[in-house]
Amino acid sequence: MSGQTIAQKIIAAHLLSGDMTPGAEIGLRIDQTLTQDATGTMAYLALENIGIPRVKTEKSLAYIDHNTLQCGFENADDHRYIQSVARKYGVYYSRPGNGICHQVHLERFGKPGKTLIGSDSHTPTAGALGMLAMGAGGMDVAVAMGGGTYYIPMPKMYKVNLTGQLQPWVTAKDISIEILRILTVKGGVGAVIEWGGEGIAQLTVPQRATITNMGAELGATTSIFPSDEVTRAFLKAQGREQDFVPLASDPDAQYDKVIDIDLNALEPVLSCPHSPDNVKKAQDLGGVAVSQVCIGSCTNSSLRDMLRVAAILKGRKIADTVSLSISPGSRQVLSMLADCGALADLIAAGARILECACGPCIGMGFSPASAGVSVRTFNRNFEGRSGTRDANVYLASPEVAAATALTGRITDPRTLGAYPEITMPDHFLVDDGGVIPPAEPEDALALAVDRGPNIKPFPKGEPLPDSMTLPISLKVGDNITTDHIMPAGAKVLPFRSNIPKMAEFCFGVCDDTFPARAIAMGRSCVVGGANYGQGSSREHAALAPLHLGVRAVITKSFARIHVANLINAGILPLTFENPADYDVLQQGDTLTLQNIHAQLPTGRLTAVTGSGKAVALTYPLTERQIAILKAGGLLNYTKEASK
Ligand code: MIC
Ligand code: SF4
């Protein structure tokens, strides 16, 4: 037997069911969970429904970071609900202002060798610590909090070897964008990406985290670094060296794909509108005028990133035509910036300092002007995500962003001269006062949960009928993101715990007549292209269509988390056996599916169009997934199973 990769070692140590053959379903024991507020309300409503009095994980955290605007009572009610439910059920509550979930988790809670799932697609950020960290839908996180198994298809193993040395002004973000150029937004689907090679020794944990964070944009199950002396130094500086365990792949570990990147050859690059894999060099984009620069997000909001930006901006002024926002990733980062004076340098240069939260990344304000150009250090530049439909959003390193803010045009930072030195402290400022522990178990039972009027019950699916005739309520193309299906932003996020209201915005970016049409059709199906559902883990992208009567989604292929969310919601996921059939089906056509129950275990299902043409559909479902679909979703299934 050959040796194991890092991920295979962690999987083997947490394996509850299945065998580790790529593609086969495996069940994992989950050590830690995290939720954020925008997906957290649904996750905790699901947890309440499951009926377990106390979480069973080693540590579960509820972060409030996505919507902190509190314009109107809805958002404040969500926070109050999550705080009360966390207190009662044994979950640590990271209050608004404490920071972005992935940054805080990296700093304070992630542990090498452990498993983590989070109701956010960028949970793999913690892979920078040698943790097997995966994004999941809220219902799956609820089940894991209750001590239940988390199921995924056993991933393939990819390895990226870094050699050489990053040149001045070239950063971890440029590595993240380079791998997107090589693999594309579909290239990591079904794989864990392990980072290694001599080049990783120069990357600190937060730099590694920029890379594991953006592995989500490759569609990867997760990304992971070894736990080595760099990891130990980081944990020590966070005052938690005791959490360190060394972890590396075996020298004879086998990989399905190996990619070599020579760091010496990398240059500052940007992801151009509207996809992270649309890559160009900064020096080739020099003519593009920019009206907004946003620095922060779970990709690039560490102390190191902020200190570097402050050093670049120190003593200079940003261009009159640019609005610059800076959101530090955590209270730790913000406090340390304040203590060392770097915050004052940022303010003096003209930056607008925002709360330690997701902010502009999820369209919570800072939407660019009409047809505006925004350069952001974030991870996603999907159409409409900024809140401005015709905006052009570029993704780049903090260095490129700072240089661009100074000139008002996309700027290769190497034109600024010498790379400013920064000094990283030996110890981070540790104050976990922003994290409120849960009540003791003996006090918890008597505690009430606060529920505001905007918090509606969890939507339930209906048992899968044996035959269905479904009109096609919508046909969309390739790479449809969950930001297309269920947009976010300041107008919609207050309704994350109110699916009927939220469904009014469903597919708004593609076709705002969809919700009314779907309701008028009663039950219907949606047809999509390849990589349908990429991006966010929001299960709202399944629950809102469910509310609108969508019973099946037929595509060329699916993104991992979204297809799991569809099944959990009780919506049938199907793919075309012959991708050319995608062209045969049109919006408004009708599909009839018969003998569904008997056909599902075969992995093949025939649909017949209104004009009598047979369309062969397929999807390899496990027995467990078929049972979930038949029960009308994971919640019904879990309740039935526990009877
Ligand atoms: C995102 O970056 O798209 C989000 C917003 O963090 C989502 C979660 C959500 O929609 O609430 C994600 O990445 O899963
Ligand atoms: Fe928040 Fe943006 Fe990160 Fe999502 S990608 S967790 S919205 S900062």
C-alpha cells in the first residue's frame, strides 16, 4: 500500500462509514463546526427541529459577521435569535465586531489534524493550519453539531508544488489567482488540493490562508497545507502552541494530479470581470480607471495584509477619484493596527475604515456606481454580487489594491519602487472577550430562545412523488453561481430567515420574472449548464426554489455543496447523460418523469418531453440520498430515522 496524503490521514482518522475510493460516499466524524449569521439562522432552526438538547462537537461557534448593518429589526432579531440559541445549545457566540468567521477561526480556534465543517463555502481557509475544513449547507452543519455524520464523496487528491521564491510585490493572492488560471473555476471539483514543495516554507499561516480560502473558487472539496514549523510559530504567537501537532503527507503518497508552480516566475495578477479564473497581469491592465478599491474579506484581512497596505499608503494620499474601504479581518487585527499606529496611516491616506466584517464582499453597502470599476482583495467577482449589476469587479492582492488606490488606475505595484518592509510582532494581542461562552448544560434547559417576527419556520419539502410532470420554469447557462440563484446584498440578507420573502428575489440576476412564473406553474423544474451552483454554500439557493415549487434541477454538472443542499431540501438533482440534450430542452417545455422510485437506484432516469422525445438523465445517488429525497428532505429524513 502506498503512503497517504495529509487529507487521507485526517479522513482515515475520522472515517465512520464508506471506503476511501474516490467518488464513493464517505461519512466523517466532525470535531468542530462554525456558522455565520447569514446561513446560521437556518442552521439553528434545523438544529432545533432535530431536537437534540446540546451540541456534541468538540467546539462549535456561531459567528456574526455577514450582515451587521441592522437596518431594520430583522437583522437585529437574527443576531438575538442566534445568540440565544447558541447559549442554550452549547455553541460559542462570536459577537458582531469580533471579526470575519474564517479569520477569527484561523487565529483562535482552528487545530491541525481536526475536522471542521462550516455553513460557509470559505471554511477551507482553516486548511492553512493543516485542518480538514469544508463548507457545507446549514442542515449538514446542524446534523454535525448534533453529533451526526457528515457525508461527502471521497475526494481525489491533487498536489501543488511550490518552488522558488516570491519576488517583491508578488503575494499569496497571486498564487491563488495563478492556480485559478491553471485549473479554472471547475478544476478543483471533487478534489482536495494539498500545497507543498520547498516554496511553502516562506508562507506564513495567514498567507497560506489566502490560498486555502480561494481554493473554494476552484470548486475544490478543500485545500490543505502541512502542519509544520510555520504552523507552530503561528500558534505560538497566538498563545496556543499546545494546539500544534505536526502533519505531513507520506513521501510515497499518490496524487491524481500534480501541478508545479515556480514562484520566481509569478507576477502581480488580477481576476477580471466576472469570474475569478479570468486572469490578466496587472501590467497589462494599466489603462483601466478605477472608482473604488476595497481591502479586506476573509481572503486578505490579516494583520500582515493590513500592515503592508498601511506601509504602502503611509505618507501618501489616495486618488481623488477613488473611494477606498478597509475592513480588518478581526478585532485582534484592528486593535493591533491601532496600537502600532498603522491605523492612523490608513486614515491619513484617505481610507474609510469599516467594521471587522464581510462588508462590501457580500454587497453590504459599497456597491459601485453605475458601470463602476472596483478593485477588491476579495475572492469572488460574480456578476451583480457587488450590488451593482453593471459594475466591473477585479480581484487582486492588497498590494495591487493599495497601488491602484493611489493612482486611480489598475497599477502594477512594482512601479512604486522598493517593497516596504513590515515587522510582524512575535505575539498577537490575545483577547477572546468577543466570544461569549454558552450556558452550562444544567442551566441551559430552562433558557428560552428569542424569536422575532421575521424568523419564519424552516421550510419543509414534500415526499418525492413516483411520477411528476414538470414544466421548465427557467433555463440558464454554464457556471451559474448561488449569487445568481439567490442573490445576497443589503436588500436581501435581512430575509435570510424568511424564505417566502427571500424567494421573491430568486434568480433576480438572471430573470426577475422567474418567481412569479414558477409560482404560477405550481411544480416545475430548472435547467442549467455545467458547474451549476458554484460559489456560496447558502442553502437558500435550494430552499427558495423549493418554496417556489421547483422539484428537480437538470444540468450538465453540479458544484459539490449545492447538489448536497438540493438533496437536503428534497429537490431531485439530475444531469444529462448526453450533454447535447441541454440544447433540446427549452424554457416552457414540459418534462414527464415516471417510475421515479424504481429508477433512482439505477442512477438513470428517463424524462419525456411534451413532444414525445426521451431524454436520458443520470445522477449517482447513494441509498441514503435516495431515502432523503423520498422523505422530502434531510429534516424529514432525520426525524423519520430517529422515530
Ligand atoms: C459568500 O462569500 O458567498 C458567502 C456570503 O460567505 C456565502 C455564505 C452565504 O451566502 O451566506 C458562502 O461563501 O458560503
Ligand atoms: Fe464573508 Fe466575503 Fe468571506 Fe463570504 S467571501 S465569508 S462574504 S468575507
